[in-house]
Amino acid sequence: MKDDRLSQFRDAGSDRSTAEQVPDTAQTRAPAYRLAFADPDFLCRDELRPVRLQLELLKPEMILNERGIKSTVVLFGGSRIPEPSQKDTARTGTLADLSRYYDEARKFARLITEKSMATYGREFVVATGGGPGVMEAGNRGAADAGGASIGFNIVLPHEQAPNEYVTPGLCFNFHYFAIRKMHFLMRARAVCVFPGGFGTLDETFEALTLIQTDRMARVPFLLFGESFWRSIINWDALAQSGTISDEDLDLFRFVETADEAMEIINNWPGNQTTDMG
């Protein structure tokens, strides 16, 4: 959004276009001549890392603000979990069995997006990592409801092209995991975690740590698939060993279905009514 207070100054885009039209000489071809903000090689230097971090924080923040998006519902989950109709192609029998959570994620995203649309798409907007598997199911469910959804993609050597259901104007791409995870949680009104691998575990424990340490407000934190989560993490052993407090086990809830998740979110203090203003 252009700031009219600065309109008396020539804009940077115009100067970039002008700079590209100068005569082709040894001087104009030299890297030193390039405008700093239009020089990819300069911007990718190690010394510019603080600037790149700031840009990755600012770009999605500005776009989400311009779209009027105030809050999100975050879906984490495995990129390798297939759609049930494709479960025969899964690498393992366990992944094939977990395919049912693709449908639950899709249904949940549809239901929460219907709730979001009652706020004109400003609150409870589905946000995923933008990739395949559970992420695709989340964006797909939002599309089923006719609403918008966010995809926070990241550049990876495999698996992480945007899925076709992310709203194009809300499909972001990141280099820094840390900034991407900030955007996941900055507007989160609920965090819903489906079975997944290292990335899902990383996102889960970072978010739980932020809530545990009061760096983030407590929100509904729902783990889909109790048998999966109890099979890979001995939650009770953490409490019994004293490495976490007993009450830390109350920071999250196990659920199995989209309907269970919606009931918890709808009954959470402050979520019973939506802001229609």
C-alpha cells in the first residue's frame, strides 16, 4: 500500500526502470553500478543477512495486513501423508493408515473456513506450510468452503512446491525457517497438529515451548491421532522425570476428528462469538 506522504519523492521502481535503460558500457555493466536494492548478488551476501531476515518478516506481514487478516488457525502435519484415494502408493503401511487424517484435515479446514467467512475472511484463516500431504488437505478444505487460505512455503530440495489450493495472493516463500515459524504463530488462534516427521515435530515443540514459557498466549493446541503421538513420544515420562511440569501436559489435547477440534475451538474463551465489525 503506497504511502501518500512520500508521493513527492520519485519512487524506487521508476529509478530502477531508468537505470536499466542506460547505454551499455563497461561502467554500466559493472556490478558496482547496480542499484543496491536491485542487485541480487549484493542482497545475497553474508553481510546482508540481517536485511534479508527483515525483508522476510516484513513482506508477508504487510500483505496480510493489507488483506485485513487478523487471526489464523494453523495446520501442521506430514508432507508424505497421502490422500486416501492414493494410499496404495504410500511408502509404508503406516502412511497408508494415516491417510485418514488427510480427510480429517480437509474437513476441519472446511469447517474453520466457514467460521472465518462469517468474519469476512479476517479471522480464523487457515494457514499451512503450503506443501503436499496434510498441508494440501488444509488448503484444499478452505477452497472447498469457498474461502481463502495461507501457504507459508519454504525453499527445500524436495517436497515443497506450493500445492494448487493455496490462495495465490497468500502464497509466500521463505529462506529462513525461523521467520517462517514466526509467521505461523504471530496470528494463531489455534494450532492443529497432524501426524508428521521432523518438521512437524520441530514446529510442535517450538510452539509448545513458547506457550510453556509465556512467550505466546495460550491457544487451543490439538494433536490429531492420539495413538500416533503416544507411540512416538512418551509424554508421561517427561512429566514423571521432572523435565516438564505435570501441568505442561494440559497445554495440548488429543483429538481424532474435525468435529472434536471444532467443538474445542468454538468453546475456547473468546471464540464463542466472532467480530463482525
